[in-house]
Amino acid sequence: MSGRIRTLLILIVPSLYLAATLLYSAHQAVWGVQVDPESAYTMNGLAAAAGYGSLKFDHPGTTTTLLVELIVRGWAVIARAEDIVAFGLEHYDAITWAARTGEALVLTGALLAGGLVVGRTTQSAIAAMLFQAGAFVHPDAFHFQTVLAPESLMAAIALFVMAIVIKAALDAHPPATNIGVGCGIIFALGFSTKYLYLPQGLLAVCLLRNRRAFVAAVITGAIGFVGFSLIFNPGTVTRGFGWLVQIATHKGNYGEGEPGFIDFGIFWSNMAEIVKAAPLVLGVYIAAAAVALAWCVKNRSWRDPNSLTLCAATLIYAAHLVATSKHYALHYMMAPWVLTGGVLVLVVVQLKRLAPAVPSTVLSLVAGGLCAAMSAATLIDARAAALHAFRANEIGARLSKAVAAAGPACANVSGMFVRAPENDMNHGWDMTVQLWGDQAMRERFSTAYANAFPARLLDHNTYTRVLKNNFRPYSYATLGADYPCIVVRSAVALEADNAIGLLALNPDHCVIEGIHVYTVGLACAKVRSSFLEQRGGEPGLGGAP
């Protein structure tokens, strides 16, 4: 196969990924079901652009914050914004969209560049496309690659470094020292993006044929991570590792619950769910361990770089499986998931060495068929999820219009997860400025919001048990005195412990499409009727009161 044809084939998967992720993103409103965690990183990037530095260190998401900061700063310069905070709040959703697009372009670039590296190393376009299939390994992975979250850039970094690992493991010549330096820099960026990237450091075993390259990778990675963090996110070093210790020494999520490492009451069931979610991935890693062991036993040598790399990849998967089973969320498996295509390339190469009589075409077709089936299933599931999210977000947007139409003079209060287009900033505020900003910073943001928007931003926070008015603490008693009526939307039913004083006003209550609506000075039925009018009066759209 000529180099030109191989290059054209290698372009197919990145092009498909870019088209699919942009289409998927178009159906995921930034104020909708994915407001957590996107809003937190948008607000953190805005805070950094305003000169306060990064306020998040808990994942740590440094590269994600930096991406948003660059977008805000660049756009503000072009627009000649007088107040960057007000400018950022005014264009909050657009900034998130732009950051998503930036992430998509980075991951597409990683797929293309990595595919070219793998294609040239193996002299096979099929091998390159197997490597690229890691972007489509699971719907959860595809989702978090699309939205504004650290997992997206982590996936891009993991994919690109896997291409370098394949080159180092399969190349006839030992890896050069500059390859080790490059791997160290990439590791520093990956670890600065997500703490869960740490096990990827085991892939450095591919460099052991040149000890200088291996040492260079270790030293560059350590110094690079510390230096990058101290410049852009010092809290990663000064507070982040303490947070990790808190998580590791408590059985609950985010360092909560009783002391201990693992709650075995949920650990094994979580592990079963992870395996059930992606059985093909588990199969690939079992195959990786098997062929590596078979090669070492057959040749009585443990120094083969491909076998060492496959063993390291298996250990990475096992580490993530244990960590995720303890602290359950499927997308925490993203790092080993996106490596699946690259690991499969190494498995196929090792199988060819172990059984040279088996035609290479057969192995490639089997592996390619598995990847094609996996990718198709992921895209089908992603499409269904996108349409579901689109419908849910549409309900939230129409309910916002219904509230405004039913009570134009009312105080419009909304909470998290009701998919209110006007309220996505509050989650970002709670996760950044509220937690780590000082009072002067909070006042600056509150004043900037008031200058940018005529309507108050009223948030009923069932987590912090605080009612906020333009990010400032408020009370329903005062709100009742300010407005002739109040409309509150909540994702959960309000009781004494989470009503924040609303129930003292004896509100009316109804449920509209799963969203709890409370009204004071206005009949809840009027909001329901307005909602039905927004939907064209279709029957069955209102929930039971």
C-alpha cells in the first residue's frame, strides 16, 4: 500500500470523530443535563482570566482551565471588553461551546497524529485505524470526550502518548533520549489534567531499551508536572494531594463516610457493572496479558519491549478497575478505555510473532471487525443519548419560557438539574468562587453580573441550603417583600431540610414533566397552563400535582 493511500485511510477515523462529536455537542445544551461539571470549568477559566488564578485543584483540570482562560482572554481582547468578568458572564454559554470545540479539535489532532505515527511504525493503515478506534470505545467515554471536562483532554493526551509508546515498543531501533523527554512532558500535561492519569506512567517501560530515555522521561515528567502546576495551578501541589489522601482513607465518595479504603458492600457490585459495561475492553486486556506471558515463557525472556508494554497496560487497566470500583463512575475508566485500540495493535503484533503461520490478514480482519462493531454500537448509543438529552433540555427551556409568561412580574427562582437556561452559572460559582474566592472577588462577580443582566439571578441551592441573589446569600422572606409573587423550580421535592424557608410562605405546588414547581402569590396551575401552551396544548405533558 502506498504512503498516500495509507494517509488517506488514516484520515477517515479522525474526520468521523470530529463530525460525530460536533453533532453530539450540538444536542447537549451547556445549561442542560451536563451543567455539572462543565459550568465549574467555565467559571474557573473566567476566574483565571480575571487574574485570580485557578480555583480548582480537585481533579485538577489545569489544562482544561487553561483552555477556557485562553478563550476568554483572546475573545476579550478582540472585543475590547472593559470588564473581563462582565464580558465572560455575558458570553458564558458561548465560551463553553468554544471550549468544547477546542477540545474536539485537540482530540481529532491526537487521533490524526497518533494514527500517522502508528501507520508509519507498523506500515499498516489497518493498525492505525485500530489505534484510532479507542475514541469510540464506549458511549460514556465518547460523551466525556465531547463536553467541557478534564476527561476530554486527558483522552487526547493518552491517545497520543499511546502512539509514541507503540513506536518505542515496535521500532527496530531503541528509543532516542528526546523521545523520553517528550514522553515526560506529555505525562506532565496528562497528570495535570486528571489525577487518574497517574497509572499511565507505567507505559514508560517501553523506553527501557535506552535507559537514558527512561530516566529522561521520569525526571522530565516529575519536574514538568510540578513546574506546570506551580505556574498555572499551585493548589494542585499544595492541596490536591491532601484531597487524594482524604479520598483514599475514607470509604465514601470524595473523602466522605467512615475511615477505610474500600467499602466491600459495593466494591464487587461496582466492579461487575464496569466489566458488564465494556466486556470487550476487558477481553482485550486479558488477551494482552496472555500473549505477553506466552512470549516470555516461549523465549524465556522478560525484556521484550512489546511484552513489557502489554503487561504495563494490563496493570493500568487493573489499577483503574480497582479505583473506579471504590469510587464509582463509569467515565473514571476512560484512560484505559481509550487505550484499547492501541493495546489491540500490540496484541495483534505479538500474536503474529507467536503464530507466524496464521495469516496477518485474518488477525487484522478479526481485530478490525471487533473495533468496527464496538464503534458502531457506541455511535448508536451516543445518538440515542443525544436525542434524550435534547428532549429533556427542550422541556427545561420551555418551562423557563412558561414561567416568564405566567408570571412576568414574579421572582424567577430555579435550582440545579431543572435545565433552566438562565441558571447554569450558579453551579460554576458554587464549585469555584464560593469555595475558594475571597469576599472582594465575590462582590466583583456579583456586581459584574448585575451590570451585564437586568434580571436577578435567583438560585435555590439544595446542596448548600442557600438561596442566592446574583451570587449573594438571600432569604425567601426578603424575596417575598421584593416581589408580588415567586416561582421556584426544583429537581427534587422540597422539605423542611432543603426548602431554605420557602415552605414558611405556604407555596402552591405541582410537578411539570418531573420538575417540581412551587409558587407564592400565583397559582401553580397557571404555570402548567402556560407550559402546555408552549407545547401547543398537547395532552399528557403536565405532571400530577
